[in-house]
Amino acid sequence: MASLLIKNSELLASPQGKGKWLELKDAYLFTENEQIRFVGTAAEFQAWQKTHKPHIDQSLDAKGCVVLPGFINGHHHLYQSLTRTLGTAGGMALFDWLKFLYPIWGRLTSDAVYTSAKLALTELVLSGCTTAADHLYIFPQDVRLEDEIAAAQEVGIRFHPTRGSMSLGESQGGLPPDYLVEKEESILKDSVRLIEQFHDPEPFSMLRIGLAPCSPFSVTSNLMRESARLARSYPLVNLHTHLAETEDENQFCLDSFSKRPLDYADSLDWTGEDVWFAHMVHPSDLEIKQLAHSHSGVCHCPSSNMILASGIAPVRQMLDAGVRVGLGVDGSASNDSNHFLAEVRQAMLLQRVGWPGFISRADRFSAREALELATLGGAKLLRRDDIGRLEPGIAADIIAFKIDDLAHAGALSDPLASLVTCQPGQVFHSVINGKIVVKEGLFQAFDTSSLIKHHNRLSQTLIRG
């Protein structure tokens, strides 16, 4: 068995739920294959080592580091790394931004999707992410979901790609142009193909497929119903969509369906423990209770919500009500960054500022609560009990951030919180499924310089048309 010892950490921290963390100084962590086998102090490891006599194949020195479970990204559009700053530099709201970018994204190719996914996932890994969900909902030319699956396998990240879709074009009252929507029969047929070819529901799975009709303004009610029925005929195939992202979307649902977004989703069987919604910026108090009662999940995307001026999601209220909440970077073109730890910081800051009708309060959201969204919260969002914490028997997804550097000087009274309150850094070590992916700050799988050059060439070709 391949084994790994992570030793000498300044602090090892694992979420316990409700803002509480296990925090161990001078900690050791030992893994065999894909699982954690031991977590404890140096003295405890010495005693355990005498009893179990483990063979150590590799070791990582975490001196001066905080060791955490890997971050879990609950919502993304990887292909959007090709169009960063377009529409965001000058400022556009969601609907205008989408209409501006749809024609550009309509020129996507298989190589563009593969390359952008490879680059964006690498960027995520270097910022602490070890599991990522993605929402690919546009399939022009020769694009297929396996383009980004191949990229994820090369990067080495745990991956939850969702087969997105758009079937409601402008001529039918939808937002996307007609030439970008697909026939629903083709969408459902391809969904079956992807689940049966790629979906792995087993523990420690590196690849699980989800189904993700894009939004109320880009798919029909029939596609939503049929996608839910299809997903629930397979084990652990989750359902995902954008919901209540803007006031414009709320009004669209009222005008089109005489229902607010969550009531509309519920009428289509789109609530439950297998469902998670991206954004949920504008739920009412009653809808927050409905989310909790139905065990539906919400992926908070703070930077994207700010860049597109969508608003501030009431995450504090959702968590207090018992809603499952995780964290997402969202598309690289509505965030312009794939830095997951930076998103953790934004989540903390934005909740302290508050939302309409609520007074700003510095004690509304702590650094530890924000880190819990990124770890245990993300695991619950994706219905996984094998990631998101550091315990024996849990997947060996482990990250380490340096805190003995310039950016954290003076903050060592609380090393864990310093990761969020101070300038977000890059990972020093990253282990995914027991394999070293980043070592001493260096990405191990491939050279990124040639990837960046090819990505930029594809980006310019795409934008110029």
C-alpha cells in the first residue's frame, strides 16, 4: 500500500460542525492509499507507531503550516476562464452579461473546454481545493462533458461534473439565443450515457455525475421534471441549478409561472437532499424555512454575486435555520479568479456587512464558520460523508498553508483564523486521494507555463471570432 506521513504541522484543524473545530498543535497525520489512518499529536503518533508499525513510503514536512481538510468547491463554470474580465470590468448585471457572452461562448470547441478546465482546476488546486463541482451547460460544436472530465483526471482533483443544459431559447421566451439550446430528447439521452459511462457512487469516488438544467429562464418545466426523474433512478446522482440569483430572475418566475423561484422548483420535484442550488441570493424568510425543511442545499458564491451586483445572500439566516450551505467560486468570468481561499475570506466579510434590512455586525460570521462552509459544508452539499474533515477512515484529501511567512507575521496567536483574516495564500502542500498533487508550493502533475500559453491563444481566438 502507498503510504504518506505529514509531520510537524504548526496546527492541524478539522471541522466538527456548528463553528467548532478540532485543533491540534505539533500534529501528525498518516495515510494509506486513499484513506487517513491516523490523526494526532507527535507524542500520540509515536505511541501509535510502536503498536501499528506502519511502513512510510513518503513524508511531507508541514513545519510552519496549518493543515486542513481539502476545500470543496460547490459551483463553477470552468470554461469561463477563457473570457475573464469581459463584461465585468465596466460592470454588467447578470442578464445583460449573459446576453453579451452567449455569442462568444457559442464558439467554444472541445479543445477550448478541455484546456480551460485543466487551467481552472489547476488554479483551484493551488488555492486549496481538492474537490470541485462544475456546471457545463453549453455544448456547441464538438464539445462534450468528457472534455473536462479528462482535464480533471490529469489534474488529479476529485470531480463532480454536472451535465448542464439549455432548452428554452429566445423564440420561446427564454434568455439564450435559439442556436445555443438543445433538443430535450438529446439532453436526456446524453445524460443517461454520461451517468452509465462515468458515474461512480462508491465511497472515495473520484468522479460523480450530476444533472443540471441551467436556470428557470433557460430550460422548460418538462426538462426539469424529466431530469429529476432520471437522476433519481441512479444512486447518488445529484441535481443542480441556478436559483433566485437576482431580482430579475424572481420577476421572470412570477411573470412566467406565477410562482417565486423556490415554489416553482418545488412544483417540479426540485427540492430535497439530492438538490443544491447555486446563489440563492434573494430568498424570503419563508423560503429559507422551506429550504431547511426540504433539506435542499445552497452554494454561496460571494464574489460573483458582488461583481454582477446580484446582492448579498443571507447565509447567516440560512445556517441558523438549518439549511445545508457550501461555498463556490462560480464561473471564472463572473469572478475572474479561481482562488478558493480568497472566496472563503469574501464569504466571511460579506456576511459581516450584512444584507438589505440588516445592520452590519462584525460578530455575525467568524473565520472558522467560513472555513466550515469550505470543508464540511461542501461535503454535505454534495452528499458525501467521506470528505470534508480529517479523521481515520476519511478520504486522504489534505492541504497545508504556510503561516510563517510575511503575510501572516503577527497573526500566530490564532493560526487557523489567520488563513482567512490575512491575505489569502497558495497551498504549500496538497494531497488528493492519498497522492501528492502540490509539494512545497509546486504543482506536480505537469508544467503550467505551456498550458497558460495555449489557454491564452484559445481565449484570443474565441473572443475575436
